[in-house]
Amino acid sequence: MKPEELYQHLKDLAEKLGISVREQNLRHSGLRVRSGFCKVKGRPVYIMSKHLNVQRKNEKLAGCLNRFPHEGLYLMPAVREFLQRHGRGRAAPVQKQMG
């Protein structure tokens, strides 16, 4: 599976889990910020730096998604395998709520 296809499948899984994935230009924020999971107005959001390469985006999103129960959802075998290989224990802690 191409990395771009995998990224779309991971974003689809995030949506099924109620997590919005937003790509942002984090370089111009004026602060040292990184991609990560947070809650904005009580809603779960994963903010992804749009400047990361797609492989790194896949790894970061997998780390986040593995923190949520998704075993009962249908996933293509390649997606499930990627989650198992790249996502365990790599997610950053949940950040402070914004807004």
C-alpha cells in the first residue's frame, strides 16, 4: 500500500473514533510546537504538521490511534499491521485543553 493511501486509511480510522485530524503549518506559530493529540472545545483533535513527510505522518497518527480502542472496527490487514508495528507506545501525552 502506498504511504499516501495508508495515511488516508489512518485518517478514516481517526474519524470513526471521533478524532478530527487537522493539518496545520506549525512553523509560523511563533512557538515550538509539534504534531499531537489535544482537545479543542471538548472535541478530540490530532493536529498534524503539514511539513512532515507522509511516512512520519503515518507513524505519528498510528501512535495516537493505538491509544484508542479500535479492535472491533474493520481495518484492512495492511493498516492493522502498520498500527501494530509502528504505533505502540509512541504517542505523546494528551495536552491541555484549548479554547
